[in-house]
Amino acid sequence: MHHDPDFALSLAAIRARFVEKLGRWMPKYLELSEMLEALDRRGPMIALAQGVSEGPRPVELIGELRMQTHKIAGSAQTFGFEVLSQRARELEERFDQGGPPAADLTLRALLERFISAAREVLEAAKGAPDAAPAAARQEAPAQAALPEAAGPAAAAGTGVHVLVVDDDELVRDLLGAGFAEMGWRMSTAKTGLEALLMLFACAGGPAAGRPDVILMDVNMPEMDGFCALERIKAAPLWREIPILLLTRRDEETSQIRGFLHGAEAYLIKPFDLGEVVRRVADTLDARARTVVVGCADLERGVRLSQRLRGAGGRVRLVHSSADAWEALTEERPVAALLEADLRGEGGAAVLARARASADLERLPILLVLPELAPEALLEASLAGLAAGASDVLPADTPPAWLAARLEAYARAAKPG
């Protein structure tokens, strides 16, 4: 664990900037509170018909505050303001529900609770100027539990270049503090479009400034993280750059979209700084032990990929035979798992092509069969082994067992 006082001070400075930013946004929340109170005095029917005579209507102001409330919730938790974080999340959930805010007592109550929590943070910082830095120094070791011994690709001070794409300045600053502690260089972009322009500018490779890894937020203006991810992975010059998605979206459908387009990992905000740094280091070190997972069942593929990534490996998730063949030839994996009923020609056809290739004939490939009757299952298993499968498994094999088998073959194929 690192206890660099300069690193602790840098976190304290970022924490103080968060408090300052919170103070700048407070007038907007107070303005919304006054609007809702005025609407309540007019009565719901008049309020719905007339809104507010001067200034922006509540719906417009809520739209402006919605994303800011989300950012406050994440940053507040990161810096230890638990009550403020909880109140911000409650308010954010109400904002997300939509609907007319007129005479909405629930919204008013949540807003007042948020304002009260924010005032407590601001008053504490105002009344004790040194309190925030001191608290940050105490929290810094826990937040900065950075890897003691990163692998060769991500060892501290080895010139690793990380591109952080996030429209939240506090997130960029916090990650920058952690990466600086590791001796890594960081570039930043505020939108997916800005990130693409930066990649165009360094088309000559790492020596020309191309990043070794990208951390990409999903919710951004102009071009969101998903669109940027798809464009980066579609470009031969950039597709090998590992991308970690950093977002509040933890729904399985979002994860499927990210993994299918080549995301290495899915980190949920608010994050622990030390964990993010470890995941970046693991991603860089795992480049030499990639496994390919071909699943027609996308949910099953995501669950399996998560287990494999948790074990420190890099996973290329695909759902068609064409994508599987492309991954096998481009990634040079240490092992692969293919479902027999992959879209297109199927996993068995990809297996046959691999065994006919001098580069892939020795690659460990596990073949997962579809649901079959016992007699047909036995016949298909024998056929798969005869075709060169390293192992053949039935459709009802639990993901944990599939991951364990694939990991075993990967370790045997690439010791250490």
C-alpha cells in the first residue's frame, strides 16, 4: 500500500474542489426549490397550466440538474460524504422518473433533504478550512491501495499511457492522481468524439502518443461511450487498444452491448480508485493470455466472461462463427470456448478451420454442444473430439465449471 503524502494531498485538493463545485451549484437547487414551492401555492391545476411566469420552468431546470446530481452522488461517495451521496441518489431517481413536478410533494421532500445534506458539507468546510484536507489524508491510503507489484506491462514508472474519456472533471482529476502515483501518463478527453480525434492525431502508434489503454465513460455529450467504443474497435489501427467502460449503468443489457463490441471490463461508479488502477494494470498484463469465448446465448457469454475476467484474464466475447474466426486469427488466444450453435456456420465449423490452420492447430478449443437427447449427445461428443476439440461439454454445464475448464487449458497452454 502506498502512503505518499503528496498523493494524499492531491486527493485532498480534489476533494476540496468537489466541495467548491457543490457550492457553485447550490443556487440552482435552491431556485428549483423556490419554483416548486411557488407551484404548490398556486395549486396543481393552475401550476400545470401556467408553470412559472418568469425564468425557466421546473422541467427545464430539472433537466439541467439531473446529470449534475448524478455526478454529485458519485463524487460524494468517493470522498466519504455518505449522507450527501445517498440524498443525491434519491433525488436522481426521482428526476429519472419524469412526469410533471408541479405540486409534487415527494420531489420537494427529496430536494429539501438533498439541500440540507449539501449545506452540512458546505458549512463543515467553511467552518473548518483544514477539515476537508485532513479527512482526505485519512482516507487517501484506503482510496490509494494501489498494486505493489504490477506485472511487466504495467509496472510503475514503465511509461504506461492511459486515455481517460469522461465529461466529469472530478473523475478525471481523481484518476489522474492515482495514475500519477503509479508513474503512468494520462491524457484526457471530455467526449467520445474528442477521444476519436485524439486517436487520429496519434495514428503512428504508441511512440506517437497512442494510449496503451482507454477508460471510457458511457454517459457523455456529443458521442457517448458505446458509440466511441464501436468506432474504435471497428478501426484496425486501434482495435487492439483495451477499453474499460466506466459508468453507472450496471444493467446486463448494457454490459452485453459493451462486451460484444470489445470492452475489456465494466467498472461501476462510484468506484474505488485503487480497484480501478488494479483493473488497468491487470488488463495490460493480461494481453498475453487472451481467451476467446463464442456464445450464441449472450447472457451466458457475459456471465462466463465476467468469471474469466475476475480470474485476471482478457476475454474476447463473440456471438457468430465469422467473429469467432476473426478473433482466433487476430487475437492469438491461449484458449477458446465455442458453442456448437454459434450464429452462421456454427462452432464446429470454426473448430475444423482452426485445426486445418498451422497457427491454430494446437490451440486448446472447448466445444459446448446444444441441448440433445442422451444418444445424440454421446454421438456429438465423439464427433467433436474426433474433429479436434480439446474437450466437449453439454449445454447445461454451469458457467463456473466452463470458466474453470477454460482457465485450466489457458494455464497449461501458457505457463506462468
